[in-house]
Amino acid sequence: MAFICSKGNLDMAYPALIMGNSALGEGIEVHIFFTFWGLDIVHKKTNKNLKFTLSGNTAMHMPQLGRLKPGLEHVSMPQAMGNIPFMTRFATSMMKKQMEELEVPDVPDFIDLLHAAGAHMYACKLTFDMMKMIEADLHPGVEGVISATDFIEISEGAQVIFV
């Protein structure tokens, strides 16, 4: 399986990490290409501080409301609430707490886990250069900085999932 991670939000980091880990557990070879803001997932200075925001997230709802009043299990949060000061901090904290309660590793630990399990991880050369990164910025599990063409060749014949 091949994953392309293009977003660096906390809620966009987990899908590829979880699916990649599941695939590895099934004995499936996994390749992950981090491009544009997805590079934040493997950047040592940013991956522990990924954020979750309500802004632009039309699906955001709070399952806690269902415990307060039956019938509200799927009430969406207005996107405008994302503009309230400290709302991103609150939403990020809430998501991290929920993941911790489910014993899901935080992003840096998840990257360590994937690396140890044999996932092949790559940084996008164009984005890497555009963001003026150096290889020391990357998690040690990142095998290299490669072009999109290189990743297309590596992932030929794979099931490709764009996150």
C-alpha cells in the first residue's frame, strides 16, 4: 500500500498512520510519501505539536453532547467557532485526550512504531526544498528525500491512498 500525506493537521495525520500500521500488521508492504504540509508529520520540530481546528471542518461534532441529551449524538459544531480565541487549542487537547484514552500513540511515537515495523517513509523533494528543510529536521525513519516521480515508480502496482 502507498499513502500520500499532504496535510499536517492532527486529524489528517492519523488516517495514514493507522491504516499503514494495520497493513503492516497484515504483512502488507507500506510506503508513505509526505508532501506539502504532510511533511509536518515527520518533521521533528512540528510532529509533536500538530493542531486540530474546527475551521473548514464541516464534519466536526462532539460525541459528548450525546451523553448530555439523547438525540444530539451527531450535532455538528459551527465552523465559526474555530475563530474563537483558544478554540484550536481546546479542540486539539480534546482530540489528543480521546486518542490517549483509546491508547493510540501520539504522532511521534506512531512514526517510531511504523519505522520499527518496516514502513518505508519518504519526504517530497520539491516541498523539502521549498520549505528550506535539512535532512536533520526529519524523523530518522524517513528513508530519503525523493521526487514525486521516484514515488510513482516505487508505488507502481500498489493501492494508493491520498490523505
